[in-house]
Amino acid sequence: MTDSPNRQVLSLALPIVATNILSRGPAIVDTAFIGHIGANQLAAVGLAQLFIFSMQAFTHATAIAGTVMVAHRTGENRLTLRQSETSGNFTMALIIGLSISAIAYNLSSWAGTMMGTSGAVHEHLVDYLSIYWWFFTFKLLSFFLSSIFQGSGDSRTPMKVIGSLNLLNIALDYGLIFGKFGLPEMGVRGAALATGISETLGASALFVMAIRQGLIKFELRLPTREAALKFAKLAIPVLGERLLNITTMLVFARMVISFSVTAYAAHMMGVNIEMVSLLTGFAFMQATTALVGQNLGAKKPEKAKLMAKRASFISFGIMTSLAALLLVYPEFWVRIFTDDKEVIFYGVKFLSYAVWCLPIMAIALTYAGGLRGAGEVRYVMYITTGSGWLVRLLMAYIFAFVLDYGVDGLWVMMPVDWIVRATALYIYFYRRDWTKELV
């Protein structure tokens, strides 16, 4: 008997939820441990993670392109071609990862200065990044390899691998940050080293498993011209979208830090607190991309639309429930990360605005994933970047600095931004001609 649409969505999405949370685990653990050292270290690591996230534009671009291509070939049942294309795309991902690592390593200090850091915050920032960039290539490959498993319908393998290595990361984090288990006390440098080691081992394990399951060949080869063009057509708009969105986040963070380092530390801590909910939304987005791609590859457009609709309903219910937990007990979650009274004050205020984003984000992310699965990567880019720049930045600047509402004027624009995105993506999804194939 064929599984119901709800069951298909959940069986693919829930392991991705776990994988995403576990993938984010190193950053959350870094923040939790470092937050108990001092506000300067917390602000530095939070900003470092923002820079890393900005470079993950390339990570997400290669991962989404990989998911869509694998999903379509899986739906078509062309497994030999799938293996060949994936092997070539892996080589491209490796080259991209090495290039980004080298560039980012040499820009770390400059980027910190551009964001307005100085003194101890700048020093801790450079300490963290000077170690982390040596391992970034493995992070990119880990995302790419996870995406090809997910595109083929297997979301459990990445979950198991990353879950196992997260336990190692926690132990290494604790040991290298505080000097436990006979390891040197390295502070923020120890946090970066622990994360890098765990992500390197994770990428290596996924690569071996992908070879064993026939998803990829053990060879370095460039893709064919046709596959490379298809990969680029999918990846470049996603890259553009991510880079523009990350620029939005950096400018937004720069506006927050202009009020105080404490407000910024609370902002980044709040992002980590709500990350479990955010990663749930991202998981349903990824699952929807794979399911829509598989069904379009199998020439079932109506089922592709149904999958996106069911995924949206389920994601909305889960993220609304998680938002309620943050809304009812905000100070409890904040105190997990810090004992600083001023950071707690700003952290609770941040959550009072951020929780309203989550249910709306469930809708926006799911339909964005569905459109990407159909190859509509450009439209998603136009909507997300347009709303980010016009609502989150322009309107936030007016409210915070012109109308003088302060940091509240910035944070209130976060849910407004997501309302605009969700509305535009939802309308386009149902107005789209689903007989048209872009991949």
C-alpha cells in the first residue's frame, strides 16, 4: 500500500529536522559554553557564526542544486545517470569549498572591522575564525552529501551520521574551551577546533556511505557540460538569493550593534534559542523540495502540489507549538545561555518579537521549497531578497532611527518581513502553471 501524503512528508521531513538541529548543534553548544565566559566572547562567537553563515550561501546553493537534480533523476528512475551527475557535482562542490575557505581566511579581520568590532571582541572574533576556516570545505561537503541522500528519499543516513558526531563535538567543545579531560584550555579557539574536527569526520563518513549506496563514485571528475549547466542554473539564483539575504542580515546586525554590544549579544543568542523552530521550518522546506522534484520527475504535477500543501500544514502546526513554548517561558530559555542581567533583558525582548515569525515562516519556507523543487529558483530569489531589503532593512531603519523607536523598531520588522514573503510565495505557488517543467 502506498503511504499517505502526510506519512510521506513526515517520514522524509522528521529525520531532516533532526539532522538540521544536529548540524546546528556545534554552533549552539559553542554559544552556550562561550556565553558563560563573558559578553565579549559571546558577541565575538555570535558574529563569527554570522560570517560563517554568510559563506554558507555557497553551501546552500550546492545543496539545493544537488537535491533537485537527484530528486528528478530518482523520480525518473534513471539511477546510473544520477550517479554520474552527482559524482561530477561533488567535484564542483569540493573546488568551491576550497576556494571559499582560502578567501574567507584572509578576509576575517577586515570583515570584523567593517562590522564595527574592536578591542577584545575583534580579537576573539579573529581567534575563532582563523581556526574554523581551515575546516569549512568539509562543512560544505557535508551539506552537499546530505542533500543527495535527501533527494533520493533517504533522510535517515545523514541524521545518524551527524547525530553520532555531535556527541563528540560536545565533549571536544567542553574539553578544549575549559581545559578539561587533559586537553588545553583554548577558549574561543577551542570551540572552533572542536567544531571543525566533528564536521570533517561527518563529511568523511557521509562520503563513504554515499559510495556504498551507489549515489556517487569514488573519483574526482568534472560533470558533463549539460549537467554543469543544469547545476549552475539551479545553484546560481540560490547563491544570489543567499548572498543578498545574508547581506541583509549583516546590515541588520550592524544596526543592532550600533545600539550596544549587549543588545547584539542578546540578538545572536536569541537567534540560537529559536533555532530549533527555524530548523524545523528549513527541514520541511528541504523535504518539500525533494518530494516536489521526485513527483515532477515522475510526471505527477498534482501530487507535487499536494505534497507542498500537506507539508505546509504540518510545519505550521509544529512551529506554532514551538513558538508558544518560547512565548510562555522566554526568560527560562535565555538563562540557559547567559547570567548577564542586561543580556537577559534584551534577550527576552528579542524573543517577544521573534516568536511571531515562526508560524509565518513555516508557510513561507515550505512554499519556497516547493517552488525550488519545480526549478523556480529565480522567483524565490526575487521575493526573499526584495522583502528583506525593502521591509527588514528600509522600514527597520525608518522605525529605529528616524522615528526613534530604538532596537524595538528593528526587531518588530522581522515578523512583518516574513508576512510579506509568505503571502507572495503562497500566491505564486497556486497561480503557477504546473504543466511547465524548468528542470
